[in-house]
Amino acid sequence: MSDSNPVPIQVLRRHTYVESEANQQSEGTRAWNLASALYYKSGRIPWRPSGLGAGTCFVGITFHHLRVRGSGIVYASVAQAFANDLEPFALKGESIPPDQRRERQPYLTEQQSGELIDRVIETYKHQAGMPPSRLVIHKTSRYDPDEQLGFRDTALKRVPACDLIWLGETSFRLLRKGMQEPWRGTLCSIGSDEHYLFTTGYVPYWDEYPGPHVPAPLQIGSANETDMRERAREILALSKMNWNSAEGIARHPITLSFARKIGTIMTEMGDNPNPNPSYRFYM
């Protein structure tokens, strides 16, 4: 991960290819996951979403517990960026002391937010040859005032537009009249401030709901004025971008789901400030 010219590898464990009671997946599912991983790590792109604007960079911000030698637990921030026209990449942000919390949530200061998003823009520019035309930042908690200032002020100095979108769990549910669950892709808006997006639910193409319980939506919101219907459409498209799964759809967009997994790996890398940014090394 830290070498100057590394090659991504694939580790095969026994249960990947030997049938046993421990296997929780069918042979077809295991074959799909292995083949798509090898295809991607060899330099190819398995599939891309349609309808996402060129030049738009979607960024997921997550926090992870990190125990460092000689001190207690701190939080490490991670940004995972996805764009429809270039290679996804991940960046390790600043370590955050345990007491840097508001309402029991860790947060980034204005300076930390600005530096992290500046690195995202610079990495995008290095790959694409120009900065993105638009940034969309996803986060699983509402934006702290310092984060709003740091992200937007820094971004808008270099890109024309920036949206700060948050996604959260909710107890809100919908029941449809009849036998079908709410359809995947349903957006329920209550007034102008409350929005609930069903990233799971009944899928007409499959003629079923692939889930064990009543579909639970994600509450989505924005720290700035924006078209929430369009932001919901983007989130829905990004929930189909998990190249590491044969399921085809996911509850969270790729920006956040892989930022969590990448963060887990990065916390095992100690104090290395610059792990390899290519997503091929984390899949």
C-alpha cells in the first residue's frame, strides 16, 4: 500500500472455492464477486451509472475509531470519491481527538474540512487534468457549522457548485395499500424540509422485495439550497455501484458504504499519512 509502484492483488480463501456448510453464498454469487474483483483490479471498469453528470465528483465523509500507540482512541476521517469519468479514490483525513465532538458526534474543524476537500479536488485534477465542475459531499450526520464553512468555502474557490448532503437512519415507514412493499426509489417529501428515500423496497423488474422486513428509508437533507429530487436520484444511482457484490443494489450510496470499509482498512495501517488512494487496493 505504501510502495511507489504497487500492484493490486486478490486473496482467495478456502471458502471462496471449496463448498462447505460455512459458505453463506451460492457458487454463482461467489463466482460473480471473484470475477468482478479480478476484472476491476486488472484495470477495467465493471459498469458505470447512467444519467450522472460528467465532471461531478461525489465524496463520502466518514469517521472511524483509531487506537494509536501511547494514547487513547481518536477519530480518523476518510473521504472516498467517486466520479463517473475517472478512477475512484480514497484519502485519509486528519486524526481527531476524542473531545472534538458536538452533540456526541465527531466533527471536522473549518481548517480540517477545507484541507480535506482541497486534497479531493487536487487528486481529481491530477487524474482528470482539470478540477471537477461540481462537488457533492455525502455524510451520515448533519453538517457542523465549521464543516459547512470549510467544505463550501474551500470548494467554491475552485469549483462552480458544491452540495452538502446528509443521510441518516429514521423510524419513518410507509405502508402501501395492497400486498406490495413501497417501491425502491420512492421519495416521500413532507413539506419542504423532510425527505425520505427508499433505497430498498419492492423491485418491479424482479417482481419481489429482496429484504427480510418492512423497507426502511433513509432520511436525506441538505445544508444548502438544492433540488432534493435530483439529489435523491443521484443517491439511488450510486446505490447500484457496489462492484464487490452480486446483489445489484445497496442501502447506502457507494460514497458512504465504501468509505466505511476503506476506513476500517486504513485504521490498520498505523500512522501512514498517505496510503495508496486507488480504490483497487481496498476491494
